[in-house]
Amino acid sequence: MPFINPENGYLTVINLFKTDLPERVDTLVGEMRSIVDTAAFPGWVSSTVHRGRQKMGTANFIQWRGKQDLESRYQDDEFKHRTVPVFHEISTFIRLMQTEVEIAQRHPALGDVTEISPDRDDYTVIEVLGVASADQRALISTLGSAHDWLVDVPGYRSQNVLRGIRSRGTQDGALTAFGKDDDFVVVYSQWDGRESYEAFRTMTEDKQLDARRRNRAKRDSLTTAADWNAYRVVHTRSAPQPAGV
């Protein structure tokens, strides 16, 4: 199963899709599963499909050996002329984000490495935070320090912070730069259920620890935009490991 670990050095691509009809979510998941089940691209390590819970959409968490392997995939005729147009047709929003894992944190009782798998019962939340270029490192540090008080929040399992490198979208079925203000950070967190996450997210300020209030104020001062959705992992597949590995 895939693991989120900054030490493996993978290029992590998180592809987010939004749509407007429940049946189109089913179609998105089906198309993703089909690609994942036949993936044999040079440098491809793993793909994990997520189905949206709070909002209609999907996410694909993909690990690559490096940027050149990903760019070769993007230049492939099948990807440009079949894959991108199909997803463009059934989605209202597409964002393909290249990232690098900076921080992977787990509740001390749950081990050292974050696993993502449909065999787990995690309530997964993916947040995309916009940030000015000069503030990206400060935001990553601020998010990482939140772990100090997150460990005492009921239902918290893990928080993983990924540095945004490049982001793309689609226009008229073709892959394009996502936007001018493209610096971002992604937070991939796991919780034991929606109830605990909602209790955490909606807790009033007067009930929060001082450390959390200070941390949140710093995060808000650095963040220029925010978007999130909760997900359930529904499918995963990894490239075969060479003999002896």
C-alpha cells in the first residue's frame, strides 16, 4: 500500500476533480479506476483514488519517481487526446498539482508512517491553501507545528504537509497552467470520522487552547485562499516491485 513519507523523495501529484451530479462522481471514479488498473508508465509508483464525501468530486493521490516521468506521461498522445478530454467533459473543475512531501506526522499511538488504503476507515481531508511565494516556507512550518496540539484533539490520526511545486488545469479539453497566483500548500489529514473532524473544525474560539488560537491566527495571516473536501479512499494500486526489493 502507498505511504506518505518525505524520505522516499517521490514527486506526489494530487489531482482534484469537482462535478455537479452524483452519477458523474460515479463516472469519475470509474474512469480513475480504469486508468489505475492498467497503469504501467515509466516512473509511476502508485495511484490512490478518493471519492468526495462533503462535496461532489474525486481526488487521485499519485506518486512518481520524478518530474521527467510525469512530464512524459503528460506528453503521451493517449493522455492528451483521450484522458484529458474525458475528464474535462465530466468535471466542472480540474486541478493537477505537483507537490513534494515536507512533513508527515502521525498520532504517537499510531506509528510513524502514514498509510493510505481503501482497507482503512480513515475520514480523509484534503485542503489546498494559497500562499504568497515568500510565505510558503513559513506556512509549512506553521502547519507542521500544529501537530504539537493536534495530538490532543479527539479523533486526530495524521497530518501531512506537501509543498506545492506546480499546478495545472484544463481549458477546452487541453492541459494549461492553472493560474497566475499558483503558490500553494496541501494538507492531507486523516481522522477517525466525520463527527470528530467537524467537532474540531467548528469548535468556537473560546473553547480552543491558546496554542491552537495562536497557530490558527498565524496560518490565517499567511493563507491567501483555502479549499477543502473530505474523502473516502476507494481504490489503490502500486507498481510491481523489482525482485529483491
